[in-house]
Amino acid sequence: MSPTPTGRLFGDELVVTRTFRASIEDVWASITDPQRTARWFGPWEGDGAPGNTIKVQMIQEEGKPWMDLTIEACEAPHRLTLSSAQEPGGWHMDLTLSERDGVTELRFANRLTGPYGVGEVGPGWEFYLDALVASRDGAPMPDFNDYYPALKEYFEAQQ
């Protein structure tokens, strides 16, 4: 498979989008319901409310590690903002949803503040969002080896 990158770099913010022929509520459930996130990213445990920290298992990563994510904002069904201080530099992610005529767009933004460059981060988020699409479509999961290092040059060219 040869994935097509959609991500764009705006300053220190990487933005990746996907569209779904589905209601905003259905797509919201795909990114917030622990049984549905388990299909593409990993399950999570805890009280999913703003200001709280949840534990998320990253099932696509080697060893399937758990990580802590803090819910910075949760405005159902339009916006979810998460952060993690576990990685060097941390992760700061903002997911926004909008719907028009039965089509929902997911805009995923990751502020690049750590030691990882867009050439490493971009392919990973393309992979995860394609995994989300596959989970919703009942299609086979993508293979990360098709994304990295194949898409690294595309993202680095945006710097």
C-alpha cells in the first residue's frame, strides 16, 4: 500500500484531516468511546472529563504501552483537546469535528514542541488516522511500515 499524506505544517502545528460520510455524533464516538477507540488506537480507562487524566493503551505500538493523557477540553461533539507530559516535550493534540450535509470532517492538530520533528510525527498521525478510517469501514488495519520512512520526506519538505 502507498498511503497518500494529507498533513500540513502551519508553524509548529501539524494538521491532518479526514472526512467521513457519517454524523458528527458517530465520528465523535469513534474518537471518545473506549470500545471504539480500542479498534484503532487503543482502549482508555478513567473519568473522561475536562481536567482529568485518563490512561490510554497504544495497541499499535510495540509492547502496547499505556500512557497518561490529560483532557484539556471536551466539548461534545465538536472538540477534544488532549496533552501528555510523558514524552520528552510532551504531546499537545486538538481534535475538532464539523459536519455539513451528512459529511463530518475531523481536523487533528498536533503542536510540535518536543524533540521529534515533523518527519517522524507526521507519518505516525497519518497512520493512526488511516487506522481510524479502516476501523470505521471494517477494512484491514494499515501497516505502519508503509508510512515510515516513506512519508518522512513529504513532511520534512514543509519545514
